[in-house]
Amino acid sequence: MIVLGLETTCDETAAAVVERDADGRGRILSNIVWSQIDEHAAFGGVVPEIAARAHVEVLDRLIAQAMQEAGRRFDELDGVAAAAGPGLIGGLIVGLTTAKAIALVHEKPLVAVNHLEAHALTARLTNDLPFPYCLFLASGGHTQIVAVRGVGDYVRIGTTLDDAIGEAFDKTAKVLGLDYPGGPAVERAARDGDPARFALPRPMVGRPDADFSLSGLKTALRLEAEKLAPLSDQDVRDLCASFQQAVADMVRDRLRTGLSLFREQFGQPMALVAAGGVASNQAIRALLNACALDGRTVLVLPRPELCTDNGAMIAWAGAERLAYGLTDTLDVGPRPRWPLDTVRKPREPGSA
Ligand code: ATP
Ligand code: MG
Ligand code: FE
């Protein structure tokens, strides 16, 4: 089955074509991502109106390019998928409306995909990975530990009570005068910094739940920076290293707790899977490896370009849902808020 997928939830415009064979194996036929980072850099964050306009300007060209690279015509598709939420309303309308138009004209099934479900299922596109597995999703907008039990079947084990981890990296970069997006800039600066110079808090560590909190850490970092101002280059490096170490310590503790909560409820996970831009951070990758090892769990880290927002993940989630006959009608609407545990599940075999 061949599916076109569109991603427009935030600041990436993306179109991709993927194939899912009868055994559930995936293949990427094309995967085109256009990042709007340059449009938003001057503002230090994503500006929703600029994002929506940029999606309109480039999406049709990206789709043409994705179809051409895949070497397929629209009438050869088995379905059209678009991310219908969660995300910024302007972008969601652009992607979903475009997918509806293609589905209508070419008489193809439409799949309105939950962006988080797409992150959750991406590991199965490139790996032979059975359910259930434990997902650690850490991006600019989300920080969650999720039990992935099947297509459409997700149980949230932990979540952030305030900021997402990527967002905290972005805000730290802004306070320290580093480039946007902040994650890679903070990681680079941290390389030559002293992680022990500042005693920043480790929020949530030791709690029996698997939730996260970043706001106290973020404030502590800002106060240290204000005390030292004006900051030398070495101050910035040491602040970045101390911040990254505090985040890593929190994530290690929260994941260990999350994995044991998973085992209590669902048995041994088939794997620990990471997704989201933060999963490309080397310090985070190292601790994920350590967590998996001491839980005797396989670690599955999709390639960085499949961890950040892309069209292949939407197309793949569309294909996984299509395989269960889960399609949507043309009156389906965008959903700026759409918790992962509320997506529609396949019917149990035999149920009405
Ligand atoms: P979502 O809607 O899923 O939250 P997003 O576009 O905000 O999407 P991604 O594209 O998955 O998220 O990732 C971007 C985020 O990841 C940014 O906040 C960025 O700072 C962070 N990030 C990227 N690389 C790194 C890194 N090396 N270290 C830490 N954070 C990183
Ligand atoms: Mg993004
Ligand atoms: Fe995302």
C-alpha cells in the first residue's frame, strides 16, 4: 500500500510517499522537508502567522517533488494522510485541506493523522518492531513517556507539567544569547563547559510518578546568568553544560521510573524507542542507552531526520491506520489540541 503524507503542524512543511507491504514492512519512497527555521530565527521562536503563510507558499511544490521522487502518480496512491493535530491551527488547515482536495479529486481514502501517533509509530517504519514498546517523545512541544500497545492504542505513563524539554533548551539559548533553535546551540556550547560549575536543581527526581518539570530549572539558570552578567564565553559554556547535565539527570531518573511503571502494567517492553528533536542530543542518547541496558531492553533510535518532524512519519501512520480500515470523512476538522490517548482505535475483531 502506498500513501502520501503531509506535515504542517508547526515550522516544518513536509511531504513524503511511503510504502507498507502486506507483512507490515515499510519503505520510504520520498521524504521532502522544508524547514522554516530561517523565517522564525529573528524572532527567537515560531511565529504562527508566518508559519501558516509559509506552508501555503511551498506545500504544493513539495508534494509535486515528493510524488516525482517516488516515481508515482496520484492515481497509484492507496491513501492520502495529513497531520490534523495537535499543532498550530493555521498550518493544520493548510495541510488537511490540501490532503482533502487530493483525496476528493483522485477518489482516495483520507486519513487524518495525530502528529503524536506518527512520532509513536515511526520506529516501525524502519524496524521490525512488535508491540508493546515504551516511547520517550521529547520535542519542542512535547515531553512524554508513552506505552505504545498497538495502532491507536496508547497509554500515557508520564508527561511534563510545564515546559517541553526542547522548549527549555530553546529558552536557555535565548537567555544566553545563543542561536535559535536552541537545542543544537546549547549542546555545542556545552561541549567545552564544566557541568559541575553551577548547582542547578534536578526537578522531579525521586518522585514515584514518571512526570517531568522544566520551569524551576529554567528559572534557576536565568538567575545564575543574571548574577554573572555580563557573561564571558566560558560562563556561557559552563551554564550550558550544567543545564544539559541537569536535564540528563532528570530524564534518566524519570525514564527508569517510567520503564518500571510500564513493566508493572504491561509487562516487559519490546523496546525503548526515542523520538523528537531532543533525541538527537548526544548526552540524552547516551543516557537512553544506559537506561535500556540496565532494563535489558533494546534501544531503538530512529535516524535523526525521522526523529524530527517529517512527512514520512505521517504517511507511515496513515498506512498503519489504513491497514485497519481506519479512514476519515472529508468533513473531519483540524484539532489544535488532540491528546494521543483519545485517537480512534481499530475495532476488536468480532465486535460490532
Ligand atoms: P512537536 O510538535 O512534535 O513538538 P517540534 O518541531 O517542536 O515538534 P522537533 O522538530 O521534533 O519538535 O524538535 C525541535 C526541538 O528539538 C527544538 O526545541 C530543539 O531545540 C530541540 N533540539 C533539536 N536538537 C537538539 C539537541 N541537539 N539537543 C537538545 N534539543 C534539541
Ligand atoms: Mg519543528
Ligand atoms: Fe513533532
